[in-house]
Amino acid sequence: MDPVTEIEQRIDSARSSFEELRAEMARVIVGHEELIEHVFIALVCGGHCLLEGVPGLGKTLMVRSLGEVLNLSFSRIQFTPDLMPADITGTNVLTDDPSGRKVFDFQRGPVFAHIVLADEINRATPKTQSALLEAMQEQSVTVGGRIHRLESPFMVLATQNPIEMEGTYPLPEAQVDRFFFKLVLRFPSHEELARIADLTTAAAVAPPREILDAPGVLRLRQWVREVPLAEAVKDYAVRLVMSTHPQQKEGNVAGGLAQRYVLYGSSPRGLQSLILAAKARALLAGRPNVSFEDIRAALLPSLRHRLILNLEADAEGVNAEKILGEIVAQVPEVI
Amino acid sequence: MSAENLTTKFADVIGWERRKRRERLVADAFCLSWGLAILAFPLHVYLPDGPWRWLVPLVLLAGVGPCLAYCARWRRADTTRAVLQLDKMLRLAERAITAWEITARPAAGGAALLVLKQADDRLRAVEPRSLFPRRRSWSVCLALPLFGLWFALLWRDFDRQLFRHDKSLTPPTLAYRLREFARELQERARSEGLHESLKMGEELEKVARQAMDAKASDDELKSDAGGVARKFEAETKARVDQDSFTAGESRRSLEDLKAELEAARDLMQLPGAAGEQPAAQWMERLAALPQLRRHLQPHMRPGQSSTGNEIKSLLENLDRQVSGELDRRAVLDAQRYLEQMMKQPGRQDGEGHQYARTPGGDQRESPAGGEEDKSRGNRPGKEPGKRGEEYRSLPEFRAGASTQVKGLLGEGDSRAIEFKGKPSAGKSTLGAAEVVASYRRQAEQELNSERVPDALKETIRNYFMSLGAEEPQQK
């Protein structure tokens, strides 16, 4: 087949799959279109997401539905202070084999799923958190000296409750940096709330149909990395990331809030996340190349959790979103 | 195929943008050059006569053009911007810029080929000139009006009319200064009736004008002017009448005498003048004039009468002597000033053609004794505090003899000696009453002090009080 035709079909397939996924998710989940898009983008980019929102916004339903639409196994881990690492990764259990001998049998933990929802990750101890974070990074767990590979594609969606921070173990910045996206769930609007009531208090809704499967997601991951990126667009992304660093002079054209409130800017992981997300967005939109708009759309979820702000920002109520908004306004596309 | 088409299309776009920039650059350079040329009108005074001022904008263009060209040279970022303009205008979502970069790569994968194909499809029908038309910049709008303004102003000699060459900015030449000096000398000679001075001024002006026309060197001019000055000096010395009373008179007294002679002449020309009145009566009337009286006194002795014609001839003779002396002195002054001017290396402020005789006398009376007054002279002379080469000590004073102190011309302090009374040995008188009064004052002062015993104070007071009554006046 002509390579161009093949690519066209590929792109068309990706776009249509995404459109169908959105439509199917919209039957089950009210609102959160952007959230669903970002979660799917993170999935096809091979990243993990940190979700922040108050309880009852439909995080678990959304993740479970996503697993069903993508035909991916789903597991939910409710993190509590007494949760142990073995509760996540699994453990060796002494059992009897058919011959009656005592043997250790590895019992897989809930992390062995395609999509893992780590609910309120900040409530567990750092030791338990690290067990999950190791799984996220290595896509494997080590138990009893043996390495157990996790499913592929594998994605963790960790949640944090922003209103109950007392007695929790906030993730250190170095661990937060490993998440591909940080997504903030907003409270539904009036219409959305009304529709939620209709969906959840009436007859049960039919489960979503499968749109894609694991191999399909893996193909999308591969296609994402093949999307061409122009030097000018890449340079724009680099300047955006450089502008989050107040100490950097080269390529830093932003001033004002970033200079005043940012203690440390984004790591290179932020740039990787930004560019991969932009590529994924272009692919899912049916475009063969990355545009400036794709970069700008991916900026906030990619970088909002990677800026370390000083106490003055905390005192004056300046958050990372405000700073990133100013950076986008100040950094030109081409210099 | 797509890549080739796209390469051509991008080349058209970039070429068109470069051409527009060059045109704008030319317009900017043109505007800047002609604008600066208009602002440079005051500097036209330093240009030689001829077509040079018409070439000023071209010279400026030669300087401004390369600078602007360097500053606005085409860079890679400009190419990127030009291609991105396509994306923005056609809403290609950066397909054009991606395709442009892909065309520069040696090999392209499947996705890159799709980008090229889609970009080619969208850009095939694009005409850069219609998509990015020329925009009128300020320089394009201003270029022709500026040129017209410059041309019109220059055609009407506006620069010369408004910014006339100010000759005072350039130091005057020696010939110019000599000419101005000669004119002033002539003016003064005409006002005072000094014929020799007038002749000298005319000859000096002639020399100066010849030097200016021939653009002669300063040395030649000095030689010519010096020759004129020497000629008049010799003539003046030859005319000096040693017996004339005027040689010992001061300039002020001569001028006063001349003024009185003019007044007397006018008086005698009035209706009912000398012919009708007795000569003695005229003599008395003329003797009322102080300077004239001195010279008429020998003719007023008792028993000696003069006729009216004799009086007239006397007055004419006096006038001739006075005018001749004034003329001689003016020539000498001018000669010395000329010598000084020729010796100076260049123009010095306050000198040059500031040749003027001040009223109130610039020569003092005969010297010897008296009070010395150092004041700033009002005649041009040497610099204050400096002795010139021609410094002379004061002449030997002789009692009763009229003499003349000659000074150096030029600005500077002047030393003058004032005398009260005749500096000759003779008797002096002092009143006895004055002496006695002073004695009494001294006595009182001593008596009031503690140095005199109280018992003797009365005795001493009585003695001094009796002095004035007993002692006769002594001469």
C-alpha cells in the first residue's frame, strides 16, 4: 500500500476511534469531555495521570467506563494509612500444590491491571506510595526477588482529595513529577448536574460498548511517536518550558509572575509530556503534524504539577495555572 | 512530486517576501537620506560653491543604505516567519512550516509524506503576490513628498537664504582687518578734518583691497602696509615745526583749542562781525574762551591794537597749527597701531579694527612728582602687566617745560601721574593760626592723658592758650 494512503488510513482510524470513544463515554459520564480526552491522550502516550477533585465527581465511574470502552482490565485501590505495599503489588502465599507439597504461590495484587485507579494516594504511607510509583516507573513489581511484569498498556490514575489534606502524606515533588498529567476535576454545571440525576436515579444505563482494545491502544502509542514535529513548533515548546525557570536567561522571555513566584520550574519530563501530548492531540484530531495550538492545549495538564512555587505565591493565592497563563500570553510563537 | 512543487512554492513565497523587504528598505533609505539632507541645510554654508549641495542626499544614501541593509538583512527566522504566514493565512495548522522542514530533509517517512501531500494540495493554487500584497509603509508615502520638498527648497536657494554664511564665524584675514582699520581711520579723519590721516587711510585701504583681490600672503601685505606707514611717518616728521607751540600741548588742550577756534570762526562770520566792531572789542570777546585767551594774550598788551583781518589771520594761523599737529599725532598713532597689528600673529579680541580715540584725553600733562595713579587706560595698548618691546622709561622732567609722554597703542593698563601744582622749588606758606590751632589740639590731648602731672596741667594749658595771642603771624 502507498505509505501516504496507509498513513491517511491510520490517522483516520485514530480520529474515528477517538470520536467513538468520546461518544460512548458521553453516554455514561456527564461532562468531563476535556478530562476524558486528556486521560485518553495520557494512555496513548504511555503516561499516568494525577486526578484532583472533591469526592463524588465520578472519577471511579469514568475510569471504569474507560476500561470497558477500551476493553482493558480495571482495578481500584483505595489507599488508607494502613495499606501495605504487598496489598498493592501482591505477595507470595504459601499454598499446597497438587502433590501436596507446600509451595509459594504469587498472588497478584490489584496493580496487575491495565488501568489502576489509586484512590486518595496521599492517604497511604510513603512506603506504600513508593510501591505503586515503582510499578508506574518500571511497569513491573519485584516480590520475593522475582520480577513480575505488569500488563501493557498500563496506566495509573491516582486521585487526591484537595479538601482533606490533614493527616495525609502528600506526594513529594519528585514523585509528582512522574505523572504525565495532572487533571483537575471541576464541579459539574447546572445542566450537567441535572443530567447526572437523570442518569443515575433512573433505569440503569447500558454499559458502554468496546471501541478499542489493548493492541489498538498500543498501535496508537506507536503512531503518536511518528507524528512529525516542526522545528519551529518544538522551539516554541522549549521556550515555554524555559520560561517557567526564573533563573534561566536563555530563551526566557516571560517575566512578571514566573519571575516572582516560581521557585523551581518544570523538569525535562515536562517538555517530553508536552510534546508527546501535542502529538497525540494532533493525531486524534486527524492532523498529520503538530501545531502551536496543540502545544498550548497540552501546556496546562503537562506543567501545572511541575512548578514549585514559593511561599509568597501561597500567601498571595497565585497558583501554577495563573503563571502558565501569563507565560502563554507572553511567549511568542516565533522569535 | 509534492516535495518539488512545495519547494518551488515556498521559494516563490520567500522570494516575494524578500523582494517586499528590499523595496521597503530602499524606500526607508530614500526617506531617511532626503530627510537628513533637509535637516543638513545649515551645513551647506561649509560646502564650496557649485553643485555639491545637490549631491548631499546621494552621499547620505551611500552611507545610510548599507547600514539599513545590514540591519534588515534576511535571516533564517525571517524565512520561518514567511512560511508561518502561509499557515496563519490559510489556517493550515502549521502544515506549511512542517512541510517546508521536511523538504529540507533527505528522507521522509510515511507521516512526513502525508504532510507534504496535504500541504501541496492546499498550496498548489496559492499565489503569493495576491495572498500577501504589498502594504504601503510610511516611507513609501513620504518618499516622493520629501524629495519634492528637498528639490523645491534647494531650487529656491532656501538653504542659502536662511542660513547665510556668517563671516564672523571665521576669523578675518589680515587684509580684512587692515581694510577695516583704514576705513575707520578715514572716517575719523573726515570728521576731524585731518588731511594727512585721510590720505593715509585711503592708501592703506587701497593696499588692503589689492591684497584681498590678489589673495596675497600676509608677509606681502605687511610689507606693503609697512611701506605706506613709513612714507607717512617720514613726511610727518619733516613737517614738524619745532617752534610751534602745539608740540608741547596735550591732545585735549589742542582739541579744546580747535573747538574754540571753530566757535570763533563762526562768531566772526555772523552778521555785524569783525568788520563792524573794533578789534579790541573782538579780542576781548575771544579772550573769554580759555584756551584761545592763552594764545591771544600776547596780542592784547596795552598800546598794541590789532585789526580785524589780523585777528582773522591769527586765528587761521592758529587753526592751521592745531590741525597740523592733530593730524601729525593721528598719523603717528595710526602708524604705531599698524605696526602692532602687523606684528600680531593672529586676530585678538578687542584689538584689530577697534581703533578709536577716546574723548577725555589719553595723554596726561607734563610729569614730575605728584600722585601716581594706575588705572585701566581706555586706549588700545599692550596687554596689562606686560612690557612690550618698545617700553620706554619716563622722560626726564624739567621744571616749567612742556613735555609729552608717549604710550604704546593697544589695550592694557595705563600708568598716569597726576600733579598738583608746579613741581618747582619755591616758597610755601602756612598760616600761623593753623599752626597754633594744631599746637593747642596736641596740648589738649597730652593734658588729658595721664602722662602730665595734675599740678602742672593748668600751667601748661595757660601757656599754650597764650601762644596764639602773643605770637605774630609768620610767613
